[in-house]
Amino acid sequence: MEQIFNVIDDHKNNQFIMNDFHEVLRESNMYIPSNETILNKLHNHYQDDVIIVNKIGAPIYFCLKNKGYDILRKSHQESKEDPEHYQLIDKVVKVLFDDIKEYTTDDFTEYLASDTMFTEARNIPKKLKYFLEKLILNQYRKEKNSVHYEPSIISIAHAIMSAMFPRLIHSSLQIAVGVTLHRKFGSKELVDMCHRMGFSCSYNEVSTYETSAAMQAEIQVKDDTFVQFVCDNADWNLETLDGKGTFHSLGSCEIITPASDVLSRKPFPRLKSVSEEEIATQSKIKIKNYELTPMEGIKSYDFPEPNVNLKLKFTYASKINSYWMLLKYVNPTFEKGWNGFIEDCTAINTHFEVSAINFLPFIHAYPSDYSTL
């Protein structure tokens, strides 16, 4: 019974049922006496401070008088303080309401470009941001970890704003989250579930965004920009028993160097209804068939007359190539190939450009067909 007495004295709760005492004895691997024996020992230990309610067909309840009095007194004191606290909370709500209301708009006619969505998402009401920072980054968390909690603060702020004004505030962050979820998992239920919890836009809004985006032009780059196109097979479900559901296509991407030559996308109009004919017209690509010339091989090429006065210019790449060949000639133990040699030469070079990769639409045609390219 000592285990039961310790639980009653140490536990914050004042009310117990007999099954609680059985569980304590069971966890201690001790013998469980009858209910009458347990009640008698509780009476002997706590004397007049015990209250036991025992009704037929109902659980046996046990509580202590003095401990219950302390709980009621503390609850009464807290109830006296509640009105003042609630009044203070009401004032904070009014301040935040007025601050958030300035971000409402009746005119939702365009979407932000994808490369500016998350940047604009940081633009939240100052007072709301200050409130959430004080609430989340409390005194128990170090200031150096504030960057770690910034996404949570921004996400919660957008959820509050959208929940307060669902028709007047259209969160770019929630649209970005909804589109990302749909592209990643392709699940309408997942998008709508996150929307109901306040952390994403609706599936209908995702469909409107994707339709509106499909009507926009591809990314634009500056003139004289170096662009590489990389293509490869993208065959689907080839090894089937019935030959159904399989297709051959060509997947491509363009590598743009430097990435800074990619022009920033501008906001595009929000189109509520677009017909299939309009999408087909916008996405139409003129087909150019590859025509093989009558002459085959090297005879089909027209070479210009050679210039005997041509002066060769040695580029940086040709000099490196000559140096690599010289090293292999004068040093038989030099075993590095061309790739390893170039890697060593450029290891300390920090003057390089960052490239941007843009994925192109799949072409539903045989990759081996010259007309596909």
C-alpha cells in the first residue's frame, strides 16, 4: 500500500478511481487485494481527510478533503485574475486586427511569379511578426536560434491572416505550398487537408494557378547568353505483358550560363476559366520534319576553299591540352587522365559562373527520330 499512498500524496490530481490503485500495484508487481481491503487501509491512513464514493454499478471514487480544498481555492484565485487577463488579450487582438486589415485587398487579379513568391511571403504585418516572435522566441530560447524559427513564424502569420480574411487576403506562401504539394504528390485530398488546417490554399486555387501559369510564355534570357540543351530518353513502362500504358518520349532541359542572365518573371493574370482550345493554341509548337539530303556522308558537306594565309590562334584550352600532352611525354609516371588533370588545374579557380537549369516539356515522340529534336 505504500506505493498507493505515494501516488496520492505526490500526484497533482485529487480524484482517483479504484482501477488507478490496481494499476499502481500491477506496475510494481505486487499482490492486488480486494477493494474492501484497499478502502479500509485508506481509511486507516488518512482518517477523516478521505472521501470515498461507492455506488453499485459505478466506479469507486476516492479523494482527499484538504487537497481538494487547496485545488478549489487556487482555481478560485485564478478565476479572479482571468477577467483582467482576458481584457488584455482583447486589446492585443484589436491591435493585431487593425494591423492585418491593412493587408486586405478586394482585387485579386494576378499571381506572383514563382521566383518571387517566397520572397514576398516575408512581407507580413510588423505587429503580428513582433507578437509571434515574442510568443515563439521566448526567454527559454537563445537569440542565435531565431533564424531557425523564422519559417515557423512566417507560416503561422500567413495562416492567421488567411483565416481572419479568407476572401480578402490571398497568401502567396500558401499558394506556393499548395502547388508544391500537388506537383510532388499529385493528391487533391492532401492539398485540401492542408487547406482545412490553414497551411495551404485550396485545390481549386491550385488548379487556377496552374492553368494561368500554362498560358504564360517560357522564361526569357538576355541576348548573347550561353545556353546548352541536354536531352535523353524518357521511356515509360516498357516491360509490360500486354504492351499497354507504355510510351517513348524525349526529356530535355536547358542550362543557362550565367544564371543572372535569366530575366525575372513578372506577375501574370489570374484566369478563372480557360478553354482547352486556348491552352492548345498557347502551347502549340510548330513541327518541323527532318529531311535527309540526297547525298550521304562527307560528300553532302560543302567545304570552303582553304586559306593558306590563315593564322592559328592558340586559346587557353589548347595551351592546357598541349601542356597535358607534354607532361605525359616527358614524365612516363604521369598517370592522370584529361579529366583529372583539368580538375587539378581548376581546383583553386574561384572565378566561375553559376548556371540556371530550366526543365523543358517532354516531347511525346521517339527519341531516335531526328524530327523529335
